[in-house]
Amino acid sequence: MDRVAVALGSNLGDRRAHLDYAVSRLRQILTDLRVSCYVETEPVGAAGPQPPYLNAAATGLCALPPRALLETLLAIEQERGRERPMANAARTLDLDLLLFGDRRIDEAGLVVPHPRFRERRFVLEPLAGIAPDLIDPVSGCAVAELLARL
């Protein structure tokens, strides 16, 4: 099994309920699940004004292959009414696969590590709270070090 990291975010509807739902679903597919505190952040890269986000991070052990995990995360988003009218649109639930063990994957629709997680404080702060020593296989840096560099 591989240790994976997932970012969670919501800025539409009952944000806490959306994140709580995602955590309950992640418990069904990941063992040794650890979830950060929820933190409220302003939207980054949004097209126009949007409500603030509630963000979190989760880590756990996964027996699924990477593509199957991604498909499961997308299905969980859809279960909470996620729509994709345009890039960076507001969302009920956003689940991003950040890390999948020490794997580097670059396939159509699946890039791991997540290509922008190193520059996103709203991802790194919650992740550092639960897995500061998790290593990014691209940079070779621990999550805590990536956060300190921001």
C-alpha cells in the first residue's frame, strides 16, 4: 500500500458538511487516515469574486492504483454536486490527489505529484500539520520544508 495525500476544499453551500462527507468517504478507501484541521482561506486564482474556501488535507494508506483513486475522488466530488462550468469556478467539493507514495505519474488527466501543490499555502499548511515529513518525490523536500520556502 502507498501513503497518499489528498487536498480537500469547498466554497459553496455547507462547506463543513461537504468536507465532513469527503472525510467519511475517504475512511472507506484509505486506512490509517489522518485529517488536518479545517482552515478558511481566500480563493486563489479565481475568475471573479468567490466566497472563501474551507480547506483541509488528508493522508492515508491506499490499496487502489492511482487512476482508480483519482476516479474515486472525482466520484465523491460528484456525489456532493460538483460542477465544472469553467476553470477555477467555485465548487461544493474539490479533492486533489497531491502525492501517491514516491511515484511520479504524468498521464492524460493524471499528474502526480500535483503540479501546483508546492506553491499553495492553503494546501501545504494543512498537510504540514499532519505529515510534515512526507517527501515530494520531484523536489526531494519534505512538506514542512516546502512550506517554509513559501
